[in-house]
Amino acid sequence: MRVHVLQHVPFEGLGSIERWLSKQGASLTYTRFYETADLPMTEAVDFVVALGGPMSVNDEIELPWLVQEKRFLARAVQEGKAVLGICLGAQLLASALGSRVYRGPFKEIGWFPVRGEPAVSGSFAFPANINVFHWHGETFDLPASSVHLASSEGCRNQAFQVDRRVLGLQFHLETTPESAGAIISECSHELVPDRFIQTAEYLRAVPRSEYVGINTLMDRVLSYLTRSGA
């Protein structure tokens, strides 16, 4: 399995996904946009993982590589590749598929529940209710022909699926205590009092068992996307 990772900042990496891919014997390549915008040919890739980042998908003038990244994601979807977008990655995926990305009604930063939407035959089924890690201020309209998979009190469109091999997740299931610590350190200025923003002290005190739960769900997501031999 040839996996290409789209990474936007050094402090938002694969987290628990790296362990799962290692167990599958996957080969990994990266485009680290904070270093270079070079992208591979989609023919050389089986599975694309687009990670998070603090920028907006609408910052194309300041960050012109966003245009190339969206085109790359659109081609990967069109060619039937497995694609997973996480947070910014989900927003990029939605934008690449023609949907609007914009400021959400609330910032969500911390551990808040998402609700799985009623399952559609063949689509990924999220739990009815699960506490997950969030760090986002923007949201997206659902792409045409997508299946709505999850929602939350603060943000309706939390997850979507296109066809059988493409998932966009607004929240982070890959987060580990170490990766949470990195984003807290780098983005602590965003932790201002608000309805869906928790404090750094609260976030640092979350028990490891919470991370085990979301990482296990991420393993299920990865198995689902690659089940046909990506």
C-alpha cells in the first residue's frame, strides 16, 4: 500500500495513523507544504491522507499551493483512490469537490461529543455518541452526492463520505497525548473562553484512555477505507 501524506505544519502529524500503517507494511511519502509544494503523480499513490493545519482553505493568495493541493485531491477522488481528510484536510477535500468552506458558528477546541448520523447502506457507521478531539473554527457544506456521517452541537457537518473510499472528518481521531501536547503548545493563543473551547489545563489532564478510544475508531476508519486492497 503506497500512502501519500499531505502535511501542512510540523506539529500536526499522523499520530496514531502512523502505527496502523506500519502494521500494514505501508510505504509512506510526504508533501510537507511548509517545506515544498511538490506533489506526486496520483498514479503512484494508493491512499492519500490530508492532515490538519491552522490555515484556511480560502487563503489561496497567501498560500498558492492550496490550489495545487485541491486539484491533487480532486484527481485522487476521481481516480478511485482511498482518501482521508482530517480537519483542514476535510475542508480541503470538501472545497476540492466544489463545496463552500467558511467560518463556523462556533470554534470547537477540546473534547466534545459527535453523534453518528443514521447509517446508509455501505457507508461508514459512527457510534451514536462518542467524545472526540476537535480543533477548528471553520466548517463546510457537504459535497454533492456525499453521505452525512456525523454532527455535533457546535457544528452540524462533522463527517462525510463520497462513494466508498473517501472520508472527510472535521475532528481528530488520530490524536495522541503527545500530538495533543504539540498543538496545545503551538496554538495556545486560540484557547480563549468560549462555549466550545476548553482550557489548556483541562486538555493536558485528559486521561490516556480517551485517546485509546478515538485511536481505536481511527483504526476502524483506516480498515474501512483500505479494505479493497488500496
